[in-house]
Amino acid sequence: MKMKQIFFTVVISAFTTCGVFWGYSKFVKKDNIYAGQTPSTIPNNYKYAGFFDEDTPPVTVDFTQSAAASIPAVVHIKTKTNAKQINNNLPQNQRPRNPFGDIFDDEIFEQFFGGRNNNIIPEQRASGSGVIISEDGYIVTNNHVVNKADEITVTLSNKKVYKAKVIGTDPAYDIAVIKVEAAGLPFLIYGNSDDVKIGQWVLAIGYPLNLETTVTAGIVSAKARSLGLNKDRKGGQGIESFIQTDAAVNMGNSGGALVNTEGKLIGINSAIASPTGYYSGYSYAIPVNIVKKVINDLIQYGTVQRGYLGIKYLNASDLTEEEKSEATYRQALRAYT
């Protein structure tokens, strides 16, 4: 009797063990679906990520060649604006406030502290960055880097120094073209900013905080950003379509290069989003496809050629009573029809 019990116990244990292994391989290991995903199955959206061949290691991003190609073509721009004496014959309500008004009246203050009816704007110095775009010395930078400068000095990465002259500027795009008298200069090749993709690696190259050449890396975090920074000559809204990155950019990087991992120019660094004036996480570059158009026009015509539709928007406050009545009539007619 004991032998039969032992035999049946062994048989039942064997069947149970086989059942457990079969169930594991059938429902757990082979065809398990966990949270909607099947193990070892790679979805189609990963086809560009290189995950299909597990024997092939992922491609390592290398910035050294891109940086080596770009650094010689990015320059340090230093500007000087001479001191100016301006006439201050302005109405009383438009004059700067006298900080010592409780002690001196305005006339005594002007006589003792700065001269009667005159203000002195002291000499100003600033620095930024630029990108050489041709071997004969054309350089692109931001308009706000060279705006109203009386003297512009360009220093290359090899410490050679040149005097530069302004070829043309456009505040609506915040682009300026300057030129140095030189030949055989290194320059950056244009990329295609329309091909820039969110998430791709980029390098920002320039001269921040009056330092030597500085290279930082980041990714493209957004495209076609509008910040409301640029103004045209009439004070209207300028054209903006910034590439947003998280590459570290600070004061002095303005006009510098944003390049891809091939070392091709895809943007001109122009602005940062910051509550302090220093880098806080986001930087913005003008797409190179816009830059190319502006550069060509500035070099060829001295100004940017723009197309106009022949229409103009007016505020309601700018309309006469007759025009308001006509506009109301047309609006009612459209609603009726």
C-alpha cells in the first residue's frame, strides 16, 4: 500500500511540475503581454533609434570634430561707442528726474552737475560674437551687437585682430553683416535649418562673458518660437522663428554659431530666457535659412527686400466716424449674406 501511495505521489508531482513549466513557457515567458507591451517587440517609431540589431552598439555622439571645424570660424566682436553730448532742451515732464530734487532745484542741479541744458552719454564698450561666412571676410552677427557702434574690432581664435565695417543691418531680423579686409579665412558651411529636429544635438559656440572661445552642447527643445523681441524700423513686430535649445548661452554669445554635429551652421545665437540676465535653461537662435536670405539682401542691396500684400491693419481708434459706419455696414452685410 505504501508503495502505491509513493508511486502515485511521484506521478502527481511529476505531472504538476510539467504543468508548471508548460504554463510558464506558454503564458508567462513566451506570450506574456504586460501593460500592453510584448517583450522583445520593438515598435515602428523606434526604427531610427538603432534598436533593431542588438549586436550593434548605439552610435556615440562625438562633438570634437564639429567643434574643431567651427571654432576657427567664430570670432570675438568688440565695439566702442564714443561719448556723445546731447541737447536736453526737453519739456519739463520729459526730462530725467532730478535725484536731489529735495535739496537742489533743477536749474541749480544742471549748473553744478553736468552743465546747463546738456547731457553727456559716456563712452560705451561691449562685446559679442560673429560667424565668418566667406573666405574674403564677410561676418554675420546680431544687429544688437553692432548697433550704433563707432568702432568695431574683430578678433579671430588665432588672436589676429581686424578692424571691421558695417555692410548692412536689419533690426526686424536682428541680423547684421560686417566685413574685415582679409583673405583665405576659415568659414562655416550653411546647413539647412528646416531639417533641424527636436531632440537633436547641437553646439553653441561664442565668446560669453568676455571669455575666450567657449563651446557648449545641448539639444533642440523647440522650433519656431516667437518671443516678441525684434522690432522693425517703424517699431512694429519683427520676424521671429527661433530655434530653442538648452545649450548654455550667456551675454557675449550673441551673434555666435549654433551648429549641428556635422559642424554645419544651423542658426545664429540671439537671445536667452532668463529672469536674471544670465543663462537659466533656454537659449534661442535665428534659423540659418532666414539668416541666408537676410545676408544676401544686405550684401547685394544694403537692406532686406520684403514683399508686401498691399493691405494695412488699422485699430478702431484710428478710424473716422465715416469709416466706422462703413465698417459696421460691411460687417452687417457679411453677417446677413
